[in-house]
Amino acid sequence: MPGWTKTLRGQFSCMGEELVGGSEKETEKGRAKERLEEWGRKFWTQSGIRVIKTRAEERKESDVLKKKQEKQQRMEEEYEERKKDITK
């Protein structure tokens, strides 16, 4: 993010307010930018993994539910066939 710097009080500042003087300003600005970018990468990576994991869990749950429904349907069909055989 362009314009982010660290102030004398250790706070982040944007658009050149309360800048640290000279070349130190550039290094602090660079470090702040790097920290912010690193935090952003970690945050989005973790969030992305959480989202993917959640979708995978949902898919797994829906697959399990489908299998249970198919099994129930097969059991009902077998029951109906046996019932017909017994009544004949």
C-alpha cells in the first residue's frame, strides 16, 4: 500500500503525515509495507484454507447424506420385492 509509514510514536500513518525524517523514513515505510503485505498474505491464505476446508466438509457431508439416502432407497426396494415374493 503506497504511502504507509511508521510515525515517531510507533503508529502507522498514511499519505505522509508525521513522517520519520530522511532515509530512515524510507526504511520504516518499506518495513511497514512489508509487514502489512505479509499480514495480508497470511490472513488471506488462512481464510482461503478455511473456505476450502468448509466447502470440502460440506461436499463430504452431502456425499454421506446421498449415500445414506441411496442405501435407504435400496433397502426399501428390497423390502418391497421380498414382500411381493412372500405374498405370492
